[in-house]
Amino acid sequence: MNDLIIAGRHFHSRLLVGTGKFSSNAAMVAAMEGSGSEIVTVALRRVDIDNPDDSMLSHIDRERYLLLPNTSGARDAQEAVRLARLARAAGCEPWVKLEVTPDPYYLLPDPIETLKAAEILVKEGFVVLPYINADPVLAKHLQEVGTATVMPLGAPIGTNRGLRTRDQIAIIIEQAIVPVVVDAGLGAPSHAAEAMELGADAVLVNTALAVARDPGAMGKAFKKGVEAGREAFLAGLGEQREKAEASSPLTGFLRDK
Amino acid sequence: MNDLIIAGRHFHSRLLVGTGKFSSNAAMVAAMEGSGSEIVTVALRRVDIDNPDDSMLSHIDRERYLLLPNTSGARDAQEAVRLARLARAAGCEPWVKLEVTPDPYYLLPDPIETLKAAEILVKEGFVVLPYINADPVLAKHLQEVGTATVMPLGAPIGTNRGLRTRDQIAIIIEQAIVPVVVDAGLGAPSHAAEAMELGADAVLVNTALAVARDPGAMGKAFKKGVEAGREAFLAGLGEQREKAEASSPLTGFLRDK
Amino acid sequence: MNDLIIAGRHFHSRLLVGTGKFSSNAAMVAAMEGSGSEIVTVALRRVDIDNPDDSMLSHIDRERYLLLPNTSGARDAQEAVRLARLARAAGCEPWVKLEVTPDPYYLLPDPIETLKAAEILVKEGFVVLPYINADPVLAKHLQEVGTATVMPLGAPIGTNRGLRTRDQIAIIIEQAIVPVVVDAGLGAPSHAAEAMELGADAVLVNTALAVARDPGAMGKAFKKGVEAGREAFLAGLGEQREKAEASSPLTGFLRDK
Amino acid sequence: MNDLIIAGRHFHSRLLVGTGKFSSNAAMVAAMEGSGSEIVTVALRRVDIDNPDDSMLSHIDRERYLLLPNTSGARDAQEAVRLARLARAAGCEPWVKLEVTPDPYYLLPDPIETLKAAEILVKEGFVVLPYINADPVLAKHLQEVGTATVMPLGAPIGTNRGLRTRDQIAIIIEQAIVPVVVDAGLGAPSHAAEAMELGADAVLVNTALAVARDPGAMGKAFKKGVEAGREAFLAGLGEQREKAEASSPLTGFLRDK
């Protein structure tokens, strides 16, 4: 009932994880397991989908995890579309995390090329999850062409800086008709919880797990952070106030004596 | 092994809860149970400790929770000391959450009177947990006179504004030789997680539970938030970075073709 | 030497002002004069450029201020282009502040339609100053098609929230080859100063002046804020540090006695 | 009329400067002159007040600047009181910036010892300006014993981190009956402006000037920042809003056609 539903598919977990930058496949698997995630994104260029012996893919239990190919490294719509088609041709399900990042330094997404690629891929039957800057109008355009989610960034990839785009993400959530998945920049469970408290439907985490001293334990910590934020959102958070208010309204018997 | 230890006593839970401002005793009990807390603070003036029929006390299972009397409402050291003695005389264990708040508006603690009362109460054998402004030098003085914790505020009581005193609390944690319990102002699980990620030993929450639409569910959410933050602290969080770093370092096979 | 140069034209002032929402024309003129601004933006729809008797225009000294027509209210590229052409046909200089805001609620700019309109208008010989979300990749695209500035928002129009998009604006500045003018959301001189300290070339302010109790005095305050930030940027700000460092390294003669 | 008045003495400038950490006396003098300050604080231990040849003192024009001796380096009330008396005995006016900082690492002030020293010095006829943590209750105690100002810190000395204690300082200002001078941590003119916009009466800056590439120019920038903030405070800042509001309410002639 409280599942995350993307393109009609149900997920219990609201934490998606990435597979980059881990020090070993064992660390990656530990983080995935700890996180309780059901969706795992892999860079198409990093894996050889055709090859059953590909060392990374062989570590991911595809009964347990939905493999979500991403177009990481694509610099324009054309490259992104080509990568997505390759993945489907190799037998992947037609889901794609769309990333178009012409700038090699900050890896920020291109709004124009992302929308262009999304339009093509949706028409070809893909379930498209686009990674975008936290731009509410762009988010609307993408939903209008039929993307299955929008994935605004909290901060540039790999920075661990948290929900630096909070105001914009709040607007995206308010206006969204598909799930909003906050992607990139979330460096600690408190960041993930904050996004969920704001009303995000899910978050995607990668670097924070990969660079942790103990990736498996960090996966568990993020799992709890995401659940904490979601549950608080549902339980109805109080408002912030300017003035203090006693939590102990007193009868004052002492002073009256 | 990873217990919270205060004055030699072990606790599994690192979340303390307050009992003020709940709409009903049932809501209060639901929040306490959801939170998994083992320490519950009550305003001495609000309860009648002598009276077995006191309606609030009768709802708190004293096998399960350590009842931590607080001196809420005391305006100076003398009043606080008197309240603490009354509680002990009535059969409470000699633990006291020391609150001295002369200002009725923001309920901010008095550093001078708090230190004075702490010194007296420690000498009388109390286990003293003082509520203080996030002042690292005051925190040191209190530890020197023998308090069992220090409890710096994150923001004024009841504001739900979160860890607004983050820089000072980080210094208090760095220099502490007793547990640091962040008290007041934490309005969401993300706030509690942030305090724990910073290295706090525990947090105390009241208003955020009492004003939630569903206090029981909010108690559970905070429980997870605290655990998430603690586990992330232990698992070793990565540093924040200025620049993006790809989570998918690529082989670049596509472009090279 | 230290002028703001846009499309080859020099300006001493780095503070642009808007003309909306003032309670009276007198208040508007007072704010303009106080601000020392040399560029004043007007909504094309609000003024009747053909009409020499238009009450607002008659209050703006066009010897002193460059009138910068904006396309406020345009919902797509076509409307924006039409408005810009109307302004030129009416005898305005071919400068245009390009605003395409399909969302009537938050008035956030449309990245797709803004780029489309910019491309057309640049080809037609306009000097184009586009209002955009703080999106570094979009900013690059606009510069590539030849806009004279980029004008990323600090926060949604009229909110007075300040530089909420600080991280993104820092990247835009770092990568820019044209002046970066921070537009929208700056509600206090400290916000304007912060943008300039970060390296922005100029800022545009409207609401903060219009809603001030004394718009003329607020114009002066913003003038100083902008200059303060600019001068500090040029004078070389020190870095932020985690740890305190004494500003008074002592010889310690007292203690040694 | 709009002067800063401390202990009955009027000042036009609301920017106090410190004299530590400059690379040369020439840099220090340039910063002082640029800043327009009328109050200059010097560490008693660093200068030899008795000695007319002291190289630093000989650079400070005592017709132009009120020399405000500070007790920097004092670790307790006794040391601070001794330093203040030495200064007066050497012919200084009986003004003292009271600093008691037992912690050599963060140089944070001691609330207990500061209050103790303040009480003694006020009784001895000193004009006492105490440097304190941003603790509203402590600020009240100091005003009750008769200090001429309170000087809460924005962030630890030398960090340039800005107004990190904003919430507490707002409360101190609201409750103050003497001028509030924000001291320590202000690293940029925007920080100084923010403090003044909040209603502070003045700020003290040192490190930000001393470490600037061009201290004289930075002094000027801070002067403008302080004035900008003060003037904005007087001109009546608008409120922050959650939602955007058009600065150009339109007649909509275009769309209606």
C-alpha cells in the first residue's frame, strides 16, 4: 500500500543504489545487501552486458535486484539513446536511468539533451528515469513527454554535500505527477532522511556508500535514514517555530507555596 | 558493547524522550513505545511523585523506563536543587535532568545558575544531566564538577529548527569526557541523525513527538533516525567535497569505437 | 577599468533594478536614484512604449538609465520573441531581458523555451540577457548561442530568500565567458554582497526595494552592499577555517612574570 | 542621531577593528583607515603601553581612534582584571574589551569567569565590553551587572565562517538594553551586513582584514557592508516568503489579443 510504484512496478524499498567507485565487488555487494535496495543502477559502459562472465554483473543477483542501466558518460542525446538501445538489445529490461553530462568536471546534466533523449526513448517504449538539475520547469517538461520519474540532484555527484537544492526540490515534489527520486550529492543518512521528510518518493545513493569505511554498515544506516524520513513524512511533522515553547507546561505548585 | 553508558548504567537506546505537550496519555505512551526509549524525562512539577494515583505516572512502566525527573520551571539554582531533593525524597532514583531557565519566553538555560546547582547536586550524590546552551567552555566546567552528561541545545525548546548550533556542538563533542546528549530543537529524524553523525552520544526529543499527527509512528521514525545517524558515524562517513566526482569511472568503450 | 561591460557597453554600477510592485512612481524613482543603477528593467506588457504619456515611462530618465525591456509574462519562446520585437519596433534599443515563465505560481524560467528564444533573438541582433534557473550546463548553452550575460536566480522571484542556489552559481561563475548577473530572490544587501563576493559580475534587485518601508533608503543600502561585495572580491577574501586562530598571538609577558 | 552610543560616548562608525595578525604595521594602518573605524582594540600583552616607542602603538593615531585595550590571553577572571588595571595604570582610558579564554585551541570565552571579571571591573569604574558566546541568558546577566555592551561571537575567532549563531544573536538583540556588538568569525562584508540587518548595533572585525590580500581595500569593503546592513535595517526589510510573487503584475494585453 505504501510501496514505491514506478511505471506500474512495486518496490518495498525507497533507496536505490549505484555501483560505481567501490573498492571491491565484495564491498559493493555488502552495500547493496545492507541497503535493502531493490533497484541497482550500473553504468552501461562499465559492464559488458552480453558477457555472462563479466565480473561485476556476476556479483549482482538479478532475481533480487532490478538492474537499472544508466547512460553515464553520454555527452549528448544521441550517445545516450545509443547506449540505452544497446542495453535493451543485450537483453536488459527496457528501463534506463538517463544521464547526459557533457561537462566532465562537475558531471552536471544537460537539460536540453536530456529532454531530447527522453522524448525519443519514451517513444521507443523505454521506462525513462532522467537525472536532472533541480529545475521544476524542466521536471514538468519531462513528465509531459512521459518519463517514469524525475531524478533531481541534491548536489553535484560525489560531493556528499546533501540537499543543497532543497527549495527547488520542494517545488518539484509539489508539482510532480510521477515519483521524485533525489539523486546525487546525498552524503549521509540525515541527508536522505531530509529528502524523504520533504516528500520525495525515493533517493539514490552511491558515493556515500562506496567511500564509507564500512560500506555494508553504511548501507544499513542509509536504509534506516530513508525509512525514518518516509515514516516521519507520513506521521505528520510539526512546523518550525521562531519562538521557544515549553514542552512542560507547568502547574507551578512549587513557586506558589 | 556499543551501549550508551551514563554513570555506569547501560542503555541500548540512544533516544531519550520527554513527556510534555502530548494531547493525551495514550499519545504519550504510543510515542514512548514507538521510540524504543529507555529514559523518559518528566517535569517534577507536573507529576505528583508521592501519589500512586497520579494519572501520568501511572501510564509509565517503571520497569521499562528509567524515570528521569527534570527541574523544568526552576528559575535559579536554589529552586532546581529543591526540586531535585523533593524527587529523591519521594523515592525516585537520584538522577536529575537539570534545567534552570529564568527566561519564560525562550526557556534558554542559565549558565551560571546551572553550574552552581550542578556542583551542589553532584556533591549530594545525584547523577546530574544538565541542559545547557551549546557553550563548549561551560560544558567543560560542568564535566569538571562531575556531571554525568552534558545536554547542549540544538535550537530553543519547541522550535523544531534542528541543529542550529552545529559548530559549537562539534567542539563540545570533540572535547567531551562524558556522553553528549543533544537536547531541544530537534524537529525531525534528519535532525536527530545529523547530531548522531556528528558524534553525539544520544539525543532527547519531545515536542516533535508530541505535535506529530501520529506520535507513535513519529516515535518509530525518530528511533530509526537516531540509529541511522549512529550507525553512519560508526561506519565512517566520507568527506564533503567541493567538486563532483563521477561515481562511474568509465572505460569509455563507446566513444573510442 | 573595473567597469561592468555588457555587449561592449560600460557601466559603473553593478546593480540593476526592476520597476515592478512599487506602491507609487515616486517610490520607484526614489529606489532607482538611491541604488545608483544605470540599467532599469521594465515589463513590456506593463508599459506602453509607443505612448509618450505612459505614466511609468515618463518617470524614468532615459538619459540616465538604460531601459532594459523584459519579456515578463511570456509563457513560451514565441511570445517572448514577439514581445522583444515589439519593443524594438517601438524604438527601444535592441536589448532584452529574456524571461520565459510558463508557471504562473513560482515564475520559474523554462530552460528549453529560453534557449530557443535566445537563439532567435541573438540572430536578429538583440543583446540578450536571459533569466534562468541556476543550471551551469544551460548557462553554457546560452553563452554558446551568444547571449550577452546569464542571469541565474538566487531564489524564486519575490521570495527574498537570498542566495539559495549558491553552489550552482559558483560553478556558473567559474565557467562563464560573459558577465553573470544574479537575478531574483535577493532580499537584503547581505544577499547581494554574498553574490558579489562569490564573483558575480552584477545583481538585479526589485522586490526587496519595492516592499521596503523606505525604498529610496533601501536602494542606497543595496548600492553599498553590492560595492562591498565587489570590493571584497577584488581585495581577496580569506578562507573559512574549521578551527579558531587567535587574532592576537601573544608574547605572554604577563604569565611569564 | 543615528550614532552608536556606548557608555554615553558617540561614534559615527559601527565597525570596530582589531589589530592582530597583520603582516605589517603599514597593513594594519591601511585597514584601520579604510574601515573608517573609531574604535581599535589592542591586546594588552602585545603592546607595551608604558613605552612611547612601542612600534605598534606609535602607528595608531590616538586622536582619531579610541584605543580599546583587550584582555586577550587571560585564562580566568583574575588575570583579566589584572590586565585591565595595568592598562588603566598606564594611562589608558578605563575602557576594556573583556576576553577570558581558557581554551587555547578555539579561544572560546568562559561564561563564568567573564561574568565574575565583569562584575569586579564595573565596580572599579571600567567601561566593560565583554566578549561572550552567543548565550542570551549570560548576556542578560552581564547587562544586569552593568556592562556597556555585550559582544557575542558569530563563529569562533579567526574562522571567517560568518553568523553561525544567528538564532541566538537575534534573541540577544531582542532582549538587549545596551548595544550588541557581534564579534569574531565575521569573514566577509556580507556577514557583517547580515548581523546589522538583524539589528546588531555594531560589529568587530579583525582576521578578515588581516588576512586579506589588500587589507586597506578590505577595510573599505567592510565599511560599506556595515553601512549597507545598518541602512537596510532602518529602511525596513521585507519578509522572506515561501512562494514566488511576480515583481511585474501584468495587464496581459498580449495574451488577450
